[in-house]
Amino acid sequence: MTQKLNRHGIPVRSIRNAALAALAADLPSPILADVTGMHRHTALRWVAYARRDWAEYIAARAEGKSGDVVPAAD
């Protein structure tokens, strides 16, 4: 199924990850693990990712720092 959708230009992985991030932002990790069937440690990592504070990344972008921050293409 994934291959068929990808052939038609539907990016399954990114859509799946976006859906998981949205769930992880709203649910505690034990509930996320139960609902999705994922391991509790994996659910904990998703919840931590979804609640990450992006302020440091945004500040680095604003200052134009190099490194692992990729500058925006204008």
C-alpha cells in the first residue's frame, strides 16, 4: 500500500509522522502507546519530541548561525 501511494505522489511517511506528532502533543505517553500499539518507550520519545521547545532553533535561525541549521532559501 505504501509503495502504491508513494507512486502517486502521496508521501506516506511524512503524513504518518505528522499524525503521530499531533497525537503525541495531545495525549500522555501511556495512552499514545495503547492507542497506537507502539512500545511505551517509543511513545515517550514521540511525546518528548512533540512538546519540544523550538525557541533555541528559531533564535539560531534568526541569528544566521551555521552548523546543522540550514538557512532558508529566499
